Amino acid sequence: QYENDSKAERTKAGMMAALRSGRWTHQAPIGYRTGSREGPSLIPDEAKVELIRGAFDLVAKGVTPAEALQRVNGLGLRTRKGTPLPVQSFHALLRNPLYAGRIEASGVSAAGDFEAIVPEDVFEAVQRRLTVVAGKKRRRASNPAFPLRGFVRCEECDRGLTGSTSRGRSRRYAYYHCHGCRSVRVPRHRLESDFLVLLDRLRPTPGALRLFEEIVRDVYGQRRKVAAKAAAMA
């Protein structure tokens, strides 16, 4: 075990040294291919470079990430499995400084030994754009009138429910509903009341809390003994 741990530490130290020298030691992102030991650690994938650059240019010019993704997927951008790029992967792509020729990983910040696909000014413009879009999403999600919005999900399509009000003859009525498949529409007071009942059912008993505390103390004590024994043998 000690030998295995030593090898793991040496491997980690070697990877960190490589990162600090500008060499990328992990899987190549979409748009790059893994390089050689003698040359750059990443090589631009000519079949995808223009699509990647086009995606960054679109977002930098004000096109929404969703629309930019739709366009580049339509032009043929694909994952390694040959499927259209999903939304989460596209946002990660737009945030990845590797495309600007920089390594920002594992606490390391260094210039890469590889060619940048996207100019630095375009990359920074995209980051500012994404920050604005994320800020708008957070403000919309924090509506105190509908505290369960986005948290409770639709049983049919698994999208987070949204909330809105509709005007009746004498007053307004609040509802949670699914904006995707539109199969759910429930009055706000009913859903929130049912949620409170569920929380009360899930409340741990005093006995369960005491047992959990004992388990935590027991595991912590065992791990301290193992750590102390390992330190004495080092």
C-alpha cells in the first residue's frame, strides 16, 4: 500500500510539473487532438477548429449560447461518440481557457505549449457574456413568491417547474406549472403545503440523530488511529 501510495504521489507530482511547464496531461478537449511527447501536447483538429471558432464568435457578438449551439450542431459539431453536443458540454467548452492557449487547472495557471484556437480578446468577451447571462438566470430563479420553482420537477419530462399568476374575476391566482410538456399545473398553496408535509415526514427522530452522531465519532476515531499509525511508520 505504501509503494502504491508513493507511486501515486510521484505520478501526481510529474503531472503537476508538466502542467506548470505548459503541457496538457488530460484528455484533449473537442477541437484538439493529443500531441506527442516531443512536440506540443495538443494539436488543433482541423475538422472542428472552424466550428469551435465560429461558436465563440457567435456568443461574443451577442448570440445566445442556446442559439449558437443549435447553429454549430447543425453545421456538424459532434462529440467523440458522434452525437450533437449537449448544452452542458457546450457551456463547459465556452468556459475552457485551453481554447485561448491557457492552462487553468489543479491550481496551475500557465501558458500552454500548444496553439490557441480562439483569440484572447474573443475568449474574454465570451466570458463576460456568459457572466451576464448567468446573472440574469440567477435573478429569475430567486423569486421569493415561488420558492420551489426549479426545485420541484415535472414527473413527465423532469424539467423544473416554473411559477406564475393568472388573473381571476376578483383576484390573482398563483400556480406552479411545467413550461416544457405542460402536463402539470398545481395551485401554489397546495404544492407548498404538500412539500411541508413531506419535510415533516422526512424529519429524523431524536434517536436517529443520536445514532448518526455516534457513527460519525466512531469513524472519525478510527481514521485518526490509522493516520497516527501511518505517520509513525513514515
